[in-house]
Amino acid sequence: MQNLLDLDMAGLKAWLAQIGEKPFRANQLLRWIYSRGESDFAAMTDLARTFRERLPDVAEIRLPKIVSDKISDDGTRKFLMDVGASNLIETVFIPEADRGTLCVSTQVGCALDCSFCSTGKQGFNRNLTTSEIIGQLWLANQALGFDPAGDRIISNVVIMGMGEPLANFEALVPALNLMLDDHAYGLSRRRVTVSTSGIVPAMDRLREACPTALAVSLHAPNDALRDVLVPINQKYPLAELMAACKRYLENAPRDFITFEYVMLDGVNDSPAQARELVALVSKAKIHCKFNLIPFNPFPGSPYRRSSRERITAFANVLIGAGYVTTTRKTRGDDIDAACGQLAGQVQDKTRRTQHLKVVNEVGT
Ligand code: SF4
């Protein structure tokens, strides 16, 4: 039984050919499923009757299940979704005056273990499938009261939830294609942002396969510190990462990279480190913006959030050097939906959680 949510336009056409159906049915199916939000084949009235009646025997529309839906005081909404075998992932909707942004997960947990990240500490179970990635958008749309004839509620998608998106490349790209396809969600490439910790070869692949806006989790101005905070840096150090960012911009829908920088008190937040950061990106000649993220502490974390004064002083160095710099508002704190707090529930296969438990017990 083929889950149609696993297929983008090209995949759908190939599958239709396999079952002896005409390729134009792919456009119709995408429009029904995504533009109109329909999951019942019987309701897809402009499909030929014979095809419509055949569909339930050969295909299904299978989605994750929303098991909890919490709304924060500031309107941020966090969905917990069940993807089977006691694994739960998180999807967060952030409403703002001029946009509605959905933050989507790509893995159950994350294997990369950045030292400041709550998701990383949960360990890793598996990659999500394309249907589980695009299904988050489908389900959130429905829960938010999607009306096919009305305005978009979700205008932007950031692939910034649980997991490293580029470590799940094969499932990610068809999901991105569905977000962008005019027959499906039809979002602009500028409004879909993939966030990566810097898997250099996959950044090059994304630039070719499906360029979207790009955010890079930088978090440190030099290799010595980044090796500790973002361990993938040991494999793809800053010089390689900067070169990959530059290559990406040659084919990107936006003319800048967003560098994410979590503010950790006394670790990476001094004015001298801000100057080092300026030197790093200016030497590499990268057109970029900075997004400073006040750290969200979680149990067992060794870090503290930088004070407002330190964040302002750090930002002022970047702004003084001519870089657009924003400081992320901490939103959804009361429902653990803030950045770096997405934990879901992960049946960890890495034994990292076991290690963390021991460390915590020793530390108490
Ligand atoms: S910051 Fe991103 S890449 Fe690093 S552990 Fe967390 S989810 Fe994974």
C-alpha cells in the first residue's frame, strides 16, 4: 500500500505509471491532498470514478497522530505527534503579526549531540519519512483551521525542529518539493528555511537539488570552541563550512545566510568573541545575518543563558560592523516550545541518554 504523502510530483508520476494510470492525475492528487487538505479519496470528486474507486486498494494517506496540542500564553502552539513505537516528535507554530511560521522536525532525536541542545541529549532513534515530515505541515494546517479559500495560516516553514535535516536528505528533499510545488503548498523558496549544523557535502547537494533559504547553526567564532559546542565541526571545520556557505549563496533564493548563535553565559558571548565572529565572516566574504538565541536551560545542561546586557553588547559589535543582527524573542517558554527545548520522546538507540543519566546522577 503506497502512502501518497511519501511522494512528491515526480514520485507520484512514477508511481502512477507503475500502476498504469495517467501522469496528469499527479497534479489532481496533489491539489486535493495539500491545496484542499482532503484525505478521503471518496471526496475527490473530479477524479475519474474508476480511479477514485481503485485508490483505496492501492494507496493510503497515512499521517502521524497528534497526541497533544498546547497553546502558550504568547500564542505559540506546540504539537506532539506520535510516529510509532513510542516515539514522539514536536512541531511548533509561531504566529506573528505578518506571518505564521511552522517549525518542523526531521528526525526522532538527533545523532549530532551539540552540547547545548536538549534534542541532542535525547539521543537518536531514526530518520522521519517524507510523509512524517510533510504530515506535520498537513496536520498543523488542519488544527489551525485551514480554509482552502482563505488566507494562508502557515506562510513560512523552518526546518529547525528535532534533528539535523541534512542528515535525512533523501526524505527531506521530496518534502521540500511538496512545500514548494504550486500544486501542493506553493510556498516561495524564500519562505522555506533549512537549518543545518554544517554538513558540508549535503549543503552542496541541497544547493543543486532544492535550494531554499539556509540557516547555519554557528554558535562559536573559532574551531576550538565550535568543536565542543557543535561536534560535527571536528569533521567539517569552519574554513570548510564558510566555503560551503559561499558556494550555497551562488544558487540560493536569498542573497544571505542566517547564522544562528546561541548565547551561552561566559562561554561564547564576550565582545572579543563577537569581534572574532566578524573577522570570520568578513574574511570569508559571506553575506549574512545573525540571529542571536538566548539559551533555554534544560535539566542536566551545564550552561546558563547570557544576561540581556551581554547579549546587547555582543549584538552591538555585530551591528557596528554592519551586520543585520536580531535577537530571538524567547517564545513558548511556558510550554517548552522555545528553541533548543524540543525534546519529544525518543527511544534512544545511541545509549547517550543512559550516559547522560549516569553523568547527572554523579553530578547530584
Ligand atoms: S542543535 Fe540541531 S544538530 Fe545539534 S544536536 Fe540539536 S538538533 Fe541536532
